[in-house]
Amino acid sequence: MNTFLTVLDFIGAALMLGGAIFLLIGGIGLITLNDMYSRMHAAAKPQWLGVFLIASGTALSMRTWQWLAAALLMVILQTLSAPVGAHMMARSAYRNQDFDPASLVKDELAEDIKAEEDRRAAMLHCAPSTAEAAQIRHEQQDPDRE
């Protein structure tokens, strides 16, 4: 029985060490990578795996339901927040023009922004009053309405 617990401790320590290495690699990537999209990748991918490995190692080493619940909660919250954080980083960089446009294969967001700006400009120039603009806006939101 004591040997089994020792093996669990070693596996837990190895998982925590692996998680720390992934977090270190992600931190180094944030500092050294030049492109915004590369930094975003370095911030999201190794971070999630590092937290998962550290939480798993901690749960194995501590061997209580409370630690298992805490580790599971950490992994769930990290799984939910990492993609949101990466998306907000990309959105902020795009809006501030803090990226190299040549690094994009296709800029779909620019097409959507241009179409929205054209629609708003047409609505402002064609509608002489705010009541008519509101009517146009309402009709565009509900095209099935006759």
C-alpha cells in the first residue's frame, strides 16, 4: 500500500513539473514572439495544458475529494476562460491595428466591418429623418414582417 502511494506521489510530482514547464514555455513565448497571433497562441495553449497538468498532479498527490474538486473546478474555469481571453486579445489587437496585415490569409472581419459601415452610411444619407431611419432599422431586423 505504501509503494502505491509513493508511485502516486511521483506521478503527481511529474505532472506538476510538466505543467510548470508548459507554463514557463508559454511565458517565454509571450516575451520572445514578435507576431500578435503567435503571442496569442503562446498565451492560450500552453497555459491551459500547464494548469491542467498542475491540477492533475496536485489532485493525485493530495488524494482527497476536496483537492480533486478544486482541481476539477480549476480545469473547468480555465477551459472556459482561455478561449475567451484569446478572443479578446485578438479583437483588441485587430481594433488597434496592432498586427501585420500580411500575416492574415483572409481578413474576413475587414469585409464584415466594411459592409456594416456601408450599410450605416447608406442609412444615414438616404433617410432624412430619424423616424425613417428607425423604420429602416426595424425592417432590416425583421425582414419577414409585411
